[in-house]
Amino acid sequence: MGSVLKPLIDTGNSMVFPFTPSIIMMHSANYNSLQPVHSNYPFPVYESSRVDDIQITGDFFVENSVDAEYWLASIHFLRSVTKMFYGASTSNAGAPPPLSRLNGYGDYVFKDVPIIITSFQVELAQDIDYIKVQVPGVTGKESWAPSHSVITVSCRPTYSRDTVRQFSLDKFVKGDFIADANSTGFI
């Protein structure tokens, strides 16, 4: 892990919102309409189900240099996981951005949900203070972190074809996928 990302080691090599974020999750069942001739009422015909993008919005407060280093590492992490292995990349050349795992609220809400981060947004307001931060492990490099910012992350649950083939609504309803030691992260 690079020196900029080093503060994330203390949180299990993960970005953790320091305060409980607001999360918007939406599931949908898609139907088409079958409209018989000379009928007043169409019949819904099921097509598919999906979990739409999940929006996570959280406040980041920076009160000291440790908080500032964590904020900087979090922003760098989000920048990194929205980039592909391109150009002079020596590892995984040509690969898309890496898959991440979403965890929160215990075993029955978000447990090891495989996600791709499709976008993120950070507000750097003009009417707040900024705190100087030294990049961990790098001499002479500094940045500035806002004393308060709001970070919004948009992520999409992503399952492999093989994992989806193993899906069973019977097992899902009973919670078997969640109790499984090799969690598939179905939500």
C-alpha cells in the first residue's frame, strides 16, 4: 500500500466513513405490459430484478493532522478505484478498475457486497478552514484538508455470471447466502 494510503491500514485496509453516512438503496422489479386487444387493463409481465446504484453520503470532519491524513487517504483511495490499469501500469495492464466490498450495518444489510465505484463527489467549500497535512512517509510533500467536507460515493453491486447462476431465492429468503462463510454478498 502506498504512503498516501497508509492511514487506511488502521481501518482494515478499508475506507470507513468517520460518522454514520446516509445510504440510499433501491431494488426494483422490472415489468413490461401485455396489452390484449379490446381490453381495458394490461397485464404486467415480469422481465427482471435489479439492485440499482447505491448512494452513500457522509460528513468528514477534520480536527487534527491524523484526521487530515485519513481524509487525504480516503480521497486518494476513491480516485484510485475509479481508474483502470492503463498506460505504463505494470500490474494487471488493461484491467478495469478494481472490485471493492461494501460492509455495514451487520450481517444482514451489507456484508461483503461486491461493488464497483462508479463515481464519487467531494465538496471543498470556500467558507471553512483547511488544515495542512504532511503526506505520510514522504518528506517535504504537503496538502490541505477541509475541516468539513461531504463525500458522496455511488457504487453498483456487481456479481460474476457464475455467482449469479448459483443464486437461489429459496436460500436467499432463508438467509443462507449471508450465513455462508464464503459470502456472495447478495442483497
